[in-house]
Amino acid sequence: MTDISLAAQHFEIAFAATRTRQRRTQALAVVAFALAALAAAQFSGFFDVNEMSLPSGERVAGWKLLIGLPRLGDYLAKTVPILHWRTLGADLGEWFWRWPTWARLLGETILIAYMATLIGVVGGFLLSFLAARNLAPNRIAYHVARRFLEVVRTVPDLVWALIFVFSFGVGPLAGVLAIGLHTTGSLGKLYAEANENVDLRAAEAIRAVGGTWFDEIRYGVVPQVIPNVISYTLLRFEINVRSSSVIGYVGAGGLGQEIRTAISMQEYTDLSALFVIILVTVVVIDSASEKLRHRIIGLTGKGGLG
């Protein structure tokens, strides 16, 4: 047997052994994932059995999920307004009968999201350079910035809203502070990850000619991360519009207070009208943000913002 054939035989044996180990590892991973999914489903009550009343008055037991789905359908069916083609204008007017109030609260919702995003962008952008492992001036600044960003984004914005409503009273200010603080933590992490992926040769060249740490950041790092910053910011603004329409549920301003009223008073068609308003607003903002993001990133790629 030649050396080449012997080497080929050893390679085939090693390859077969490696493939066997990989298959075994994959099988163990699938089994572990399935067991974890089953345990999580069991813990969350996915397999619970519940009782329901039939139209005849008889109570029968059944899978909770199957029993609840028809009730969910009934609830959603109540939110659908009755619209007729001949009286469409009048029916839409009745569906959106509180449109002046909802329009005002929608504007308040968008302004809350805008101001909160502005606070989050400023705070997250400044802290992101300290929270980047490759850019932080020292380990203390790095760990302090990282832990702060983790804390403010770990607490849900709804919880922050409850805290600020208690502190500053009912109104948009609590919503702005709550979403702004949570946005600072979220954007700060995203910005920091973008900072850690930059090419440091420009920053090293600035340092070599006597530039300060701020000079390295301003001229060596910021121009590289601007496209990512813009993308993350516009995406977060869209998320904040949805968040600001929810935190009003606890008194932090915006459309959320109307959603709370509609749910508590069982005004089902009002609830669907509010959802339509929020959906249309998010779609418009998403489309505008996408076009703006592509235009700005395109200009950046051509040196327009560099």
C-alpha cells in the first residue's frame, strides 16, 4: 500500500469518526432542546385542562388552549365594526367617533416617542464609547458604563413608567423619561457593539500623531459607525411609537389611556379603531424611516456624511 493510499485511508477513518461525533452531538442537542421546550410548555400551563360550559348548560373538561381559542375568536369578532357599502361614510364616522381626541393623543404619542428617542440616542451614543471594550479609556469606565446600560434596559419601560408616574404625576413627562431611559440602555448596547467592530487603524494613526482619546473617537470611530447609528435609531423610534401607545395604560400619556378606557368599558369597536390608528401610524413611520435610512446610508457610502 502506497503512502498516498495509506494517508487517504487514515483521512477517511478520521472523517468518519468526526462525522459520527457531530451527529451524536446534534442528536443530543435536539433531545435537550425538545426536553427544555416541553418543560417550558408544562411550566407555562400549555397542557393544562380546563372546564367550559356548553350551550346546553353542561360543563365539560378540555384542553385549555382549545377551549380558549373560540373565546379569543369571539372577543376579536366583537371588535369588528359593522360596515355597509351604502352607508360606509356614516359607519366609519361612527367607528372613529372620537377621532378629534384620538388625533390629539396620537400626536402626543408620537411626540413622546420622538423626545424619548432623542434622550436615548444622546445617552446611548455617549455611553457606547465607554461601554466598548476596544475603546474604553480604562476598565473601571468600561464596567460602570456596561452595568448602567444593563440595569436601565433590564427594567421594562412599563415599570419605569409606573415609577415616574409615582414620582412626577400622570402625564407625558413620565412616559418620556420611562421610554428614554430604556432606550438609552438598548441603543447604548447596540452602539457599543458597532463600536467594537470598527477598524482601529484610523484611531491608532490619530493617536500616533498626538491626538487625544476624544480625537480618536471623533475622527477615527464616529465616521465608521454613523450608518449603524442611523439604522438603529430609526428602528428604535418605530419601537418607541408602539411603546408610547402602551405605557399610557398606566397614566404616562398618549393613546394608552384610551386603550385602557376601551378595555375597561368593553367598548370593543373603539379598541379596534385605536389598533387601526396605531397600525397605520407604525406602517407610515416604518416606510418613511426605511426610505430615509437608505438615502442617508447611500450618501454615507458615497462620502456624503463622511
